[in-house]
Amino acid sequence: MYTPPPFKPDRAASLAFAEARGFGMACAWDGAKPIASALPFYLTYAADGTPRALFHVARHNPLVRLARGSPWLLAVTGADAYVSPDWYVSPDQVPTWLYQAVHLTGPVRTLSDDELAVQIDALSAKFEDRLLPKKPWVSGKMTAARLETMRKAIVGLEMMVEEVEGSFKLNQHKSETDFAAVGNTLALQAEAGARDIAALMREVRPQAFAMIQTEMTTLPRSEQ
């Protein structure tokens, strides 16, 4: 991943983003072409602190035969938004796209049946917890026969994450005035992704928005 220094998050922030998102694109090379599948995942950590990404795919997914220790890429993306040059205060700007993305890379192995059983419950628990106060779904709600049939239809996988790369491109290199102007305009857009990016920009540089608000309140009424 190419990431200019202003947009580069630290390792902890990248992993936190990936864990919070919990959904990405697993990609591998079969020797002739890339193979990819979108899937949910969760992170755990080995005793030495190495991150592990756990997920599963359908048994007939071509990714299954590629889980032989060679590196895979798990690409995790979040909100994104187009930025028009017209939204800046400064002249001579160009169109751009703001976004958050993290790439996790490492070898992948196949889980045992017992490990898969644990993974199914851990993965569902991760996302069921977001639905509280709804009583969480658990695999125990299924009949034993149906659960076993479903387990046989999937293959559990674990990536030992050897490399963590992130790019949080939120216009951090722009002036306070331009930064706030773009953030405020994105907040008014119809697309949810644009509004999400605007909220992230406020978290990154709240002082930029505070400065603009202060300037507006000190202007004569005729200039506001």
C-alpha cells in the first residue's frame, strides 16, 4: 500500500480500525490470477502479540486450496467520499477522494473442526453484540443436525498477520481553512459516506472547525 506520511496511521490505530470494521476482501494468488472473496472476520492475538485474523469461506470457494502458507492480503475499507476542487478556499486545487483503508498480510492456514466450531460462535458474537439489547443469536439455537450440515459446508481459516499497512486519507496536509471548508461541505452531502468522512475530519482536527466558527462569530454581521 502506498501511503504518504500525512495519511499514515500507526499500527495500533490500523488494527483497531480493522477490528472495528470486521469486514474485508481476502485476496490470494493462484499462480495465474488473483482470487478474492468479501467476508467478515475478527482479530485475536497470539501469546507473542502477533495479530490473527479469523474467518471462513464456503468449502467450494477456490480460496480454500490456496491456504497453504503463502501470503494473503485482507483489505479492509471504511467510509469514502469524493472531494470537488470547488469546495476549497484556496485556488488551484484538484479533485481527490478521501477514505480509510487497512491491509493485513500474512500466511493462512486451515482450521480444525474444533477450531471452526469456536470461530463460528466468536464471529457471530462479535456482530450480535452490536445489536444489543437484542438477545444474541448463538449456534446452539440450531438443531444439531442442521448445525453440522452447515459446518461441513464451510472451511475455517486463520491468517497470521505479518504486515499491517494503513492509509487514513482525510486531507490532513491541507491548511486549517481548506480542511474545515471541505469537512463542512461533506457534512451537507446526501451520501452517508461523505457525512462519515466529515465526522472523521472533525475528530482529526477539531481546532480547524473551531477556528472557522470563531472567525464567523467575530465578523461584522454584514460580512457573515
